Amino acid sequence: MTDTPQSPKDHLLYAQGHYHGDFTPQDLVFNANLQEFATKISYICGLETGGKISAQDAYDQIKHLWKELTQSKEALGIGEPRANSEE
């Protein structure tokens, strides 16, 4: 996924909500990636619904984005047991 939006246009197109979960740098990065994923999926669905791209193109793009999100999750260690900091 990409870094934080840089231009005002990017900020408008890829707006991100505030993160309210348990804070770790990995969770924050994954949350940003997840929000970007959701935004892109919404655009792809709109393009397909509007007849601008085929259903197959939409599927292929979504599949590619899913693979990127999965790789991000694995690279960040999201969902893996965390060491208990109280021990």
C-alpha cells in the first residue's frame, strides 16, 4: 500500500479516519492500509457498476489489492500472538 496522501487531491480521494484501537505502530500502519484498500474497492465497484470496467477487470483488480493487503498483514505481524508486556 502507499504512504500517507501527499496532495490535496489525494487527501480528498483517500481520506482516512482516525484510529481508535489499541495502539501499536504495526496496527496503525495496517489500519491505514485497510482504509486505503476499502476506498479503492469502493472506486472499483463504482467503475464496474457504471460500466467503465468489466466485471472481470474489477475482480482482477480486487484480487490484486487483496494480495497486497494480505502481504501487509503478514509483514506487520498482525494477528500473531503478542508478548505479554506485564511479565
